[in-house]
Amino acid sequence: MEAVFPQPDYEVGRISRESQKLEARVFLPDPSTVLLCLDKYEALLKWQTAGLRREPILLSPRSRSTARKVRSLDYPAWLRARHGAGGLMSCLANSWKEAYHWLMFHWEHGLKSDFVAEEYLPGRDFCFMSIWRDGSLVTSMARERLSWVGNRAVGTGGTSKLNRVVHSEKVNQNAVKSIKAMSEK
């Protein structure tokens, strides 16, 4: 038996939409859950409803209230593209001026993506990977990101370069709560 484990986000979305065309098993949630997870704003709203995060702020190039919203954020704040993998167009903004200029730079260069502003969570940076079957956790691992590929001068996200496997009950519990907030299955 063959199986497909897609990544990054673009591949996950396409494989989810077209899994019936494949002659391989695809271990993904239902397509509506995949769509929810691929939309950072909608995912953050789910986590906010579950009490796991603060409410995210949507920043759109089509909105006249963007400047007001940017000035009202609590800093530091993470800004990142609403859709896309690898911390696409993300920035750790320390002031409203940094945030505003970051948005304008992208929008004035034709990248008209909506951005999400969210709370900055300082401290260690973890990734949780897991396999589920019918709503039950089969296995998982957590790793701590120690360094990144490329320059992170403005705090942009991206691909981690050096990681270490860790065990933390707190990380495991929060990750499982986050996953179950998206879908019980």
C-alpha cells in the first residue's frame, strides 16, 4: 500500500481536494478542516474561541481601517500572510510604524495578501507533529526550533535549520487542545 504525506500548505490543500484521484492512502482530515487549517485567520479565531489564543486582527489592503487597526495593536506583534506556509511574509513588529511599513512594502509591490496580526508569545519555539486515526492520537513528537535558514533580522518566520526533539507535557497538552479545537476527528 502506498501513502501520501503532503507538505507544505499548497500541496496539502491540493491533495485534500483531489485525494479521490490518487491511488494511495491520504491521511488528512476532511477537506473542510483542511481549509480551516490553511487559513491562519480562521484557525486563530477557532483557537481564540477555545480559549487558547487572543483574538487575531485581520489587516487587508482593501480596508480603510488598516492604519487605525495597526496603531491599536499590542506590541510586539506578529504579522504574517493569511495564507501560505513557512511564515510567509511574517514579521515581528515592535511598533506600529514597523507594522505599517511592513504591510505597505508588500502591498505597494503588488503582493495584495491579507495579513493577520496576532499576539507575540515569547520564549521557546516548538513544533508538534502527530498522526491521528478517527479522532485518536496514534503517535506524536515535539521538537524545539533552535535556528533558522536565512536571515531573521526582522524576525520573519521560515524554515527551521536546527531542531532538537523534546518531551514536554505542557507542549503536548496544548498541541492536542489546539488540534481538537479544529476537529474532534
